[in-house]
Amino acid sequence: MSTVESSTKYIFVTGGVTSSLGKGIISASLAKLLQARGYTATIQKLDPYINIDPGTLNPYEHGECYVTEDGAETDLDLGHYERFLNVPTSQANNVTTGRIYQSVIEKERRGDYLGETVQVIPHITDEIKHCIKLLGEGNKYDFVITEIGGTVGDIESLPYVEAIRQLRWELGNRCVVIHLTLVPYLAAAKELKTKPTQHSVKTMQEYGVQPDILVCRTERHLNEGIRSKIALFCNVSKEAVIESIDTDSIYKVPLLMKEEKLDLQVLKKTKMSPNCMPDLHKWELFLNRLQNPKSTVKIALVGKYVELMDAYKSIIESLIHAGTSNECKVDLKMVHSEHLEKPDGLQLLDDVSGVLVAPGFGERGIEGKIKAIEYARTNNIPFFGICLGMQCASIEFARNVLKLNDAHSTEVMPDSPHPIIDIMEEQKKIDLKGGTMRLGAYKCELEEGSKVAAIYHTPEISERHRHRYEFNTHYLKAFEENDMKASGKNPDTGLVEIIELESHPWFVGVQFHPEYKSTVAEPHPLFVNFVKAAMEFNASKK
Ligand code: GLN
């Protein structure tokens, strides 16, 4: 039996019946409640797929790839964790089966297991346990919440459930298992059904894990009878049957979980003191503003994955934070960039007061993005370009203002006569695709007197990156002579990080991803100011 010196408590969140029950939001909400009681908490996601990280996954597969300060490409749930807790996460907060196996295989090659047969149990499960306990080292956190991706019963989740079983055995009441299930409402029977929950808990029990708390996702309230039934058949106390009712905003979930006393159940099971009532004063203020907007503004989000809201999760949440700051509801219009390429495509932007062009890779839809930018530039509509959006704004400006025909990014047109956006020098020698972009936080110096300097209220910022291409400084002089200023640059390399059009009411392109840093407690200043500009544009139309 291994001994662990820290007194950190470990909370495991598993899911049953179906995916998409909101494990990430429940984990983030629980962490928020513990934080609001004065405890420190961090959340970790373990993903049972073989990719080393989600960096190479298509957004259709797995939604947005979220980037941490230390440059890890991670699951989008880490975005929720940061937005709820306002505490940065890191590589250690997201581990995949691929990474676990990679590390075990590296150890095998090094000879760490000389003489042994390397097996799923104990070697893979030990590595999983190591990754979980790593976050608890040095008593940095009172609670480490570990969310297991996927659904219990899947073949690929087995080693994770076994690792939980072992940790539970080793650490006793320093561990709590929360299992999320679905309690569906059958319209024909006019009844909520508990059987899927019973079966899912049975599956956990077969693996030797008895959940301590059940969080039941449902579209109707659970009555006392249903709660008692679930408790009796699943070996949990009635108070540990927690209702998770469908809600129109993820930001209400911490308050719903507070009402259901999820945090109190966790404190009781880990023998921790409730300290005080959770202080959610600021959270409630945010929610109140979110629910009572004084106005509405329509903003277009132009991208090529618009059918899938998860692909632009952090941008959408940042716009919600920014709208709330401005006491305004952002009515988001998802605009497919390929649809803008049709002859009358620009009509899609007729009714919007702001245009945000999203990040992305590759050729598909790029001309539509460029058309949207020209439309916003020439009609004085507030424009915000993020990463590829900033690169497209540079291309548009080169083509239509500087009259440089065939200006392009070498990502799309390698032999462009005017490579306005070009591969970064250090990227030229890189062949491997995984984890090799310019990733994570870099400093950026803001030009005195620029719009962005006034927005950020500071001469130097730090923002997160995820790209291979950059603005080609060979063209900077021509840009600046024609009103497009490089108002943010990397102080060490001189890379252009921000462009802004001086004579336009609000035209800003950023090479970094500000959306990764917007939180409920600190909405991102660029988003807040962009929404404000869109509101002003909207007012000027009337
Ligand atoms: N494809 C572009 C690059 O690699 C932009 C990346 C992005 O938008 N995140 O530079």
C-alpha cells in the first residue's frame, strides 16, 4: 500500500448512462462552492483516448482545443474550470490514455521495469494514480477533483475506474466518488425512470467502486419517492442523491448545486468542516446581470465550424461575460464563412452590429472570412479578428487597400507573390504535427496611445497563443503608412501580435487567443470593449 504525505482530498467524478451529462460543469460548480467556502481546489480531466492531447483532433470530433498558460493543448472542460474558478490550469490538469501509455513505454525503454512484464495492471493504473496524486503534492490544494471522461462501462474507461478503486482503498475517506447519471422522463408513462441509474451504479459496483454521491441529470424535479428509490437501490443515503435539473445557463449550476447541498455532502464524506456559508456574492451579481440585460446587440461569429457550438466554446463564453459586463445580451449570429462566399452571401451580415472572425486552419471558408472583414472595414462595423481572423484582416488590407494582388498566407498559397502571413522562422524545421505550434503565454508590448493600450490600461500584457504563421514584417511599413498600425508586439522577437485600424471606430486583430483568459470574475477587456463598440454602432443605426 503506498503512502501519500499530503492531506489533500480526492474527488472523482464519473459518468454513466450517456455522455454529455455535464460532468465538467458539475466538477467546476463543486470546485466553485468549495472555493467559496475558503478551500483551495483544482480540477483535472482524464480522457480515455489514445491521442497524446486533443491538439490534432478536428473540432467536429472533440470541440475546441483549450490552451493553458504553460502551452498545453487540452480538453475544453479546462476552459470551464478556469472560467468558474479564475485560477489557471496547466498540463497536469489534462491527461489522456495516450500520454499515460507514452510515459509507461518511455519508462520501459529506459529500463525502469527491467525484468518485469509491463501490464495494464499495475503499470498503467499506477501511472494514472501518479498523475492524479501529482496535483495533490505539497498540499497545494485542499481538494483535487478528477473528472473521468467517457462513460463507465466503456472498455477504454476500465483502467481509470480500477485506479479509482485502488486509490479509494489506499486513501479511505480522503476520497469521494461522485457518479453522474441520467434520470429520463418518459412522456408515454408520464414518469421519471430510475432504471438506467440503477444499472449504471451496478456497473460501477461490478468494478468494485461504490459511488458515494449520485448526481442525477433530469428534465423534471426528483420527488422524495424517486430520491428514496434511487438511494435504496444504489446503496447511497437519500441526502447523497443530488438533482441536476436542466437549466438555460451553465452559470446557474453552482447555485443549483448549493441548494442541493452537493458541497456539504462532499465535506461530510471527507470529514472536512463546512467553514462558513459559501460566499457567492459576486457570482450572484454576475448571474443577476446576465439574466436582466438592459439591451441586446447582434454580433456575427464568422467561422467554418458554426454548426457546432463547442468548436468556439471559449469565444462564445467570453462574449457572454462581456455582454454581462455591459448589461447587454449578445445575440450571437453564427455565420458560416463558406456561405459568405456565395454572390449574395454578405446579406448575412446586414443585421449585425459587430463581426468577430474566428481562429482556424486551412483553406476552407477563408475567402468568406476575408469578405466579411472587407464589409466590416468599409462599413465602419466593429471588427474583432482572432488568430486566423487577424491574419485574414491583414490579407484583406493588403489586397484591397495596398492593392497587392494575390496577397495571401503561405499556409493557403505557398507561392503567393505577397506572403503577408508567413510561416514563423522556428516553425520551418518542424515536421511533427502534435504539440509543435507556438503555444502558451507570451508577453506583448502595447504601443503608447493605441486603442488597445487604452483598453488594457497597461503597457505590457501576456496572452496565450496557438499558431504556426505570423504577420510578415516586411509589409509593416506599407501597412502603417496606410493607417493599419501594429499596436502590439512581442518584446523579445518583434513579432506583430496586434493590428488596429486607426481611422475605424473599432477594428482590432490579435494573433493570440484572448478568449482563453476571460472568466466570470474577470471578463476579458478586449471582448468587453468590442461588445461596447457594437452597442454604440447599434445605437448609431437607429
Ligand atoms: N492557421 C493559422 C496559423 O497556424 C491560425 C491558427 C489559429 O487561428 N489558431 O498560424
